[in-house]
Amino acid sequence: MISTAIRVARVGSAAELAAAVLMLAGFPAIMVAALVPSVPAFAAATAVTYLADHYLHRQGSYLINRLSKVRAGLSIRFLIRQLLLILLLARLDLSDNLIFYGATACFIAFYGLQAPHGALVTLIRNRRRLPVATRNVDLASRVRIPDAPPMGLLNRSAEKMLHLDLAAVVGILVAAAMDWALPGFIGIGVTIALGSLYVLALMPYVRGKKIPPSADKVLAKVDDWLREYKPETVLYFSGSKDSAYQVNMWLETMEQLDSRPLIILRERVILQNLAPTTVPVICVPGGVHLMNMDLSTVRVALYAANVGKNIHLLRVPTMKHVFIGHGDSDKLASVNPFSKAYDEVWVAGRAGRDRYAIADVGVRDEDIVEVGRPQLAPILPGQGTPEGLRGGAADGHCPTVLYAPTWEGWDGNPGNTSLMLAGENIVKKLLKADPPVRVLYKPHPFTGTVLPQAGAAHQKVTALIEKAAAERVTDPRFQADAAAQTAAKAELARIEARLAVLAGNGGDKGDEAEATRDGVVDVARYEEIARLRGEWNDAYWRSFPAWQHKVITGAEPRLYDCFNVSDAMVSDISSVVSDFIASGKPYAVTDSAELGVEEFKRQNTAVRAATILSNKATELEELLDAVRDPAGDPLAEDRVELKQYLLGPDEPTSIAQFNTAVANLAIKAEARNVGQESRAAAAETEAEATTKA
């Protein structure tokens, strides 16, 4: 029942639900206490609403957002408390008392301070929001960007300002209870004084040297930097916060380019969620600013997603435009008709080329280039399940099966994901497997964002796995090396502490403008962080028994790290399947739409070497047999052939293929530009000759 209430109220936990109930019930309780009247009851109910409101704000509760939409926002809630306090004084027959007039004047004056406070905060934020935000771009030597105001002044500023009324509220309640005005006037004085000081503290940041340069000056200096750096290959990306992974997957590839790379982002939220990189990054929210930016040296533009804002760069004829996508799968997104807007479409292997031919969406075969998948380099090839683990080792070590379903998709089709129709069946059969296996569950980060049923299915699967994990701990067949796990956890703590120090020394800046000024990566620190993350991953897997079931969410450990510790995988039609094929390990894919095995294989290339599961998952034993007896795996040779068809040959390496494709296309772009210049020069010469004649 509580879980249902949490889902209906759209809160994140039982504690958040309790806070929401207390806050919503608290205001009627305050009104009743004022009417009775009862100072103790009023004080108690007021305290509850203050605390609950503060907690919900800290949690970023959906309820807080909804209240603002129905004109019951933060300021209104504070005003209601203050008006009810005035009502309490009137009901206590204090309407002719000085404390009544003092309270009324205090709250009027206090709200009078809200206007300059809000105006100053807005002005400071707007002036410090530069037309572009950058990383790894040296603007500090070109333009003066002053330090940000102390974050204590701007962070949650409205909430902080409003909470200054606490001194007055407490003082007035004490005065009402003691029938003595002095405590009330002391509280009133403290509130007005603190509010005035807050406003005065903000004023220096809207004048003089504390004001950042104008937008035109910043844009001019960015162009100066571009002319000096001379970028040649651009990765362009636009999207929502949740789509940041689509650009993050290309960062390492951009770092390995032979040409000078640049990343252009269109949303500030993507920059905030961009993984660390050594590549220069420019975030340009304004389309006009982007179109006026000096990108004359760029010859190749790479696009990781098909979005409307791509048109702002696609319009530039001096560079060649390439769709590289953010995964390789048989989903319709992999053959989007919009792809014909690009000069070339780069795919991993022959399968990508064939998809476009079959889809017949206007992409010409000569415009498709096979470049492999550079991101798959971290995926280790399978070595087969060790002999001692095939039937479950004596110490409880057993094969690992990864369940990595995709999400429900924007169209909400239940057949997009196995989670809703088959998830429980898959997990139950894996948990009951004999000989036993370990289950790792890593859901897609978008799961439940479109269909609540998908979120509910995720919760059920999570509960099943966590329950089975708890039961396995007490099973005598499974033994843990407590000493090794303790050592691994200690190592994890050490690594995390060091990572926290490194992040603190060069990470978060006061605001976006300051981060733009100082956001040039420290290469030594960057390399140390990369090394520590590798060590963290190794320690993470050693920090719990090799037989322990695990639900894995969040960015770490990464999906590919899960691939490397797994002996097999169950998934859906998505790029996850194509990526896992790089390992050569057995895998199963769920025919959630119930097309039938032959039709499912005909429509989806990536499943041609897979065990095909129905929604009842009765075929799962075939996958487990392949894990336990690799020599008898009937699909082993099919996986080898499919890997090359989907992902291309192992040699030359994918990054070498990618660099070659960039170089070849840059030559085409340069040839086009030279041709245009030659024609323009010839036309000018002809015009001059005609004039002289």
C-alpha cells in the first residue's frame, strides 16, 4: 500500500511521502491552532511544516514542483504561515498590543526586501550566464571573467531569504506565550537586519569589476581561440539531460583522433553531465551564436543523434557532415530517414549497410562507410566458463548471467522491452537454475520514464534479486572469503577518497562562468583519475562474493565492465546486444512482441546467433547449457560470423578505421572548398575582363 502511495504521489521514498503528508496536513493544523487559539499547538504545527518543506526541497520533490504550478509555491507557503500568525495574535486579543503592530510591520517590510533580493539574484545570474560555456578552452588569458559570488549567497537563495523569518516567528510566539513584547521585537529586529544584510551582500556583484564581460566580447574571444586552435573535426550534440550518455560514449574516440578535435554542445545541462575529457568543449545554446561562430577550419562534423538543432551546423557547406549515431542495433532509429541529410553515414559493419538498403529510406550505398565500433575496445573476449565452475564450484563460485533489458521506448510499445512481459519469468528461472548461476541486473537508465508499468516491473525484478541475494548468504553451499572482501572494501574506500580529493582540487567551480574560465583539464590529474577508476572497478567486483546476485544501477560500474565479468547475457533488441557480441559469449534475446523465432531472426540481424526467448522464458535452459558446456555450444561458430558482420573485422582496429574515414572525408571537404574558390576566382577574373572590354 505504501509503495502504491509513493508511486501515485510521485515521491522517491517512504520518508519523502511522510514529509509530504506532514506538510500538507500541517497548514490546516496551523489554522486550527490559530483559531482555537493555542500557542503551543501553533508552534508545533509550524515547526512541522518548516521541517517537512525544507526536507522536500532538499530532495527535489515532485510535489514541490506541482505546488508551484498551482500557485502554492514557496513564497505563498511562508506568507500563509505569517498571516496565520497574525490571526493567532488577533484571537489572543493582542490586536491592540504593540507586538501585533510590530509583527504586521515586520512581515510587510520583510516582503518589501524580497523584491530587491530577487532582482539582484536574477541580475547576477543573468550577467554571469555567458553566451557560451567551455571546457579545455583557454579563455582566461583572453578575457577577464571575475570570480563567482560565494555559493552561499546564490544557491537556494529564495529559500534562504524566506527562512530568515524564523527569528521573527519564534520571537513573536514567545512574546504571545509570555505576554511580553520584548522577545517579539528582538526576533523582528533580527529578521529585518539579516534580510537587509543579505540584500547588501549581493550589491557588489552587480557593479564594477565583478561584472563579467559582454556577450559580444566573449564570443569574439572564443572566435580568437578557434582561429588559433584550428579545429578540424567536430563532434556535435544536442539532447536532454538523460541523453548525455550518447555523447559520453564518443569522448574517448575523439581523444584518439589524428586530427584536431572539438566538441560542440547545444544544452548547458549536457555540459553539466559531460564526462571528463581532454578534448576542447564549447557549449553554444544560441543558434545564432553558433551560426556566426568561426568554424572555417573544420572539415568533418560528426553527429551522434538525429535532433532538430542539427540544422544549425548542417547548413555549413565548408565541412562534410556524418551521422555516427550512439549505438548499433536493428531498432528503427538505426535507419532513420533523416540520415540522408548527411554527406555520409558511418556504421560498424556490413550489417549497418544492409539495414539501410533493406529500409530503402534514401541513404545511398556509396554514402555508407564501415568504421567498426571504437567504443568496444574495452570489451574482453570470452574465454569460456572454467571447468570448475560449470556445475557450480565447491566454494559457491558459479557462472554469471547478466540481465540487461532495454527501456520501453518513446512510443511505449510493451514489445520494446522484455521487462514488463518477461522480466519476472527470466529472473525467476535464472535464480532457480540448477546448477546455480549468479544474476547481475543492469536496467536501462530510461526505464520507467514513459510507462509506469515498466518502472513497476523494474521494482519487482529488483525485489526478486535482492531477496534471492539475501537467501544465498545463508545457503551453506556458498562461502565468502571475508578477509578478501574486507580488503577489497578498504581498497574501494581508499580509491574513492582519493577520487574525491582529485575532484575537489580541480572539479566544481563556483558557477558556469568560473568553470568556463578555469575549466582547462589537468592532464596528469585526468590520467590519475582514469587509472583509479580502473582500480575501483577491479576492487568493486572483489568486494562481494563471486556468487552474489547484484542489482547494478548508476554510471559505475559501466555496462562493459558488467560484460567482462559475465559468462552470458539476456537482453532485448538494442545496441547492448550488438555490443555484447564483441565478447563472443553466449547470449539470449527476448522476442517480447512474440513474432516467432524465424520472423524475429529475419527482422533482427543481431539475434541470428542468439538463443531466442519467449515471454515465458522456457528456452533459457539452452543458454545455460551453452555456458556450462562451451564445447557443445551449437551457436559458437554463428557468433564468430555474426560478430564480423555486425562489427567489422578485428584488423585494422576500429579506431584506425575511424581515423582513416575522417581523413578521407576531410580530403573530400577540402577538395570541394578548393573547387568553390577556383570557380569564384574564375568568375571574378571573367567579370574583370568583361568590364575592361
